[in-house]
Amino acid sequence: MTADDSFGRLDDDYPAYTMGRAAEMLGTTQGFLRAVGEARLITPLRSAGGHRRYSRYQLRIAARARELVDQGTPIEAACRIVVLEDQLEEAQRINAEHRRAAEASEPPAA
């Protein structure tokens, strides 16, 4: 990982957006953000004053849940789907790493 990669990652995880700004960016309501928080899809950090703060990563997750809700999926089901999609993506990434490692350690075919 280069320094540029790590700075980009910090930006994705930094809780920079207030609830109002996050809702505006997603084109949704603050109530929707509270609902995905209650469903434990995302857990916003709290400022010293107790206000919710969201990261870019959390906003991407909330946006995916909103897509599903807009298609008629109940919010609890949408949150579960997003979690499962995330788990599948992680498993596929791990499998690809293992496959590359196995291919690198195989002796060349004669």
C-alpha cells in the first residue's frame, strides 16, 4: 500500500458529514439514516455534542440500501442484503488472494 492509498482510505473512513449533509448527498431523509442505523447497517460516530457523523464509506453503504428500498425492498431486508453483499465481496477477495498465492507456489508445468 502506498502513502496515497492510505490517505484515500483515511478519507473514506473519516466521519466528515453531518446527518443533514449526508441525507442531502443521498437524496433521502434524516429518518432514513436513523433507520439504517437502528437496523445496524451503519453506526455513525458521534461528535462531542452528540451529533451523528458519517464517513464516505458509510454513505456508500447507505446509498446501496436506499437503492434497494426504492425498488420496494423493506428496509430491514435491504440492510441484510447489503451486509450479505459485503460479506460475499470479502470472501471473493480472499479466494482470489488464495488462488494467486497457490498459482505462484505451483511448479511450472513441464
